Amino acid sequence: LSSRSRAKRSRMATQSHQSHRHEYLLNENTPFDVTEAFRNLKAALSVSVPKKEGGVVIMTTSAYPEDGKTTVTVNLALMFAVSNAKVILVDADIRKGRVAKYFKRKSAPGLSDYLSGQASLEEVIHNSHINENLSYITCGTHSPRPYELLESDEMKNLVEELKKYYDYVIIDTPPI
């Protein structure tokens, strides 16, 4: 295929995908094979990244937007929480974060507000209504310079602080 044909096909697929997009959280009505796939992913990560004192940090990303990264990340966090691990999910996609939608909540205050000094840590950590072991931080107010916030000392300090209280710190990052 020519590059023009590939680009057109990609645009059509993206438009089709966006019109059917919704937030999908595992629940009792989820087909067994889907739930089992997430259990297997969790098990594979548990073995390859053993739990240690001070918490484990897992970051997720994808090559392109709309790849399903956030859906996988949120459900992975849920799988760890179901297995009695204390988990915090951090939405670090400050421009187009979607974690808040999975929990039917507004994005702000969130990560960007905390990193810029506009909110306290207590204000941005939310407890999940789905599982008592799962907490989350939404992306916060959209920022014109998200990478400056993510590269800041405040972000490094935040991750270190979260590792003290959670077994897993799972960070949903922007696509590369």
C-alpha cells in the first residue's frame, strides 16, 4: 500500500474507533476469557517484577493514541487490588487523561494540580468505589506544558511518597 492509502485507512479506523469508544471496567458480567487474560497479565507482571518493601512502580504507554492503554492499565490496577494489594493508579496523561471517566469523576483536582502546588496530596487521591484496595489520582487541570510537570522533582518525590503507602504505583503515561 502507498503511504497515502495507509494514512487514509488509519484515519478511517481512528474515526470508527472513536465513535464506539467507552470506558470498560471488569465486573461480574465480563466474559471469563477477558477476565482471565487480565489475571494472566497480572500474574506475569507479579512474577517478573516481584513485590518489594517500598512498593513497585509500573508505567504503561503505547505507540499511538486510542490503543486501549488506559483500559488495560485501569483493569490491571483493579486485578492487583482484587488480589489484596494496595494499589494507586496515577493518570499522568495530563493533556488527554481518561482515568477519571472510568470512575465517573471529574479530572480536577488531580496530578497536574498537585505538581503545580495548587492542590494537596490528600485532595488528589481518591478511593475507588469498586475495590477498597484501589485508589487513584486523575490527570488534573490540563496544562500547556505537561512534560515539565512530569519531569519535575515534585513528580519524583510524589512517586517516592506513594511507594511508602502502596504495594503498586501504576502510572498511565501519554502515548509516545
